[in-house]
Amino acid sequence: MCEQTKRYFCPRLVDYVIIVGCRHPNEYNHITQTPELLRRYPLEDHKDFALPPDVIFFCQPEGCINTG
């Protein structure tokens, strides 16, 4: 692939893998809780694309509700 073409393609198939949810689920009632970033890989941001801080609310815009 030529250098001009390489700059338009990202070298990664997936930028980040994240797990979003409640840090301390409430077992007794169905109260909506604020979602949190529980895990992420990689731990550091990529040089060319930082993990957006509002990705948590993109994943769970209505909050977390424990139904189990």
C-alpha cells in the first residue's frame, strides 16, 4: 500500500473495548443509577484517537437499573 493511501486507514479493527454498568448494584429496589466505566482496554488512549469521555452515556443513556 502506498504512503498516501496508508494515512486514510486506521491500523486497528476495534479502537476500544469497554464495560459500562453500575459499580455497586442495588439489590432491593429498581432505582436508576448513574452508569460508570467499569473496565476498558487498552488502559491508555491511542495517540490518534482518545476514548471520548461521554461514551458511558452513549452506551447507557437512560442509566442503570438492576432487575435481577
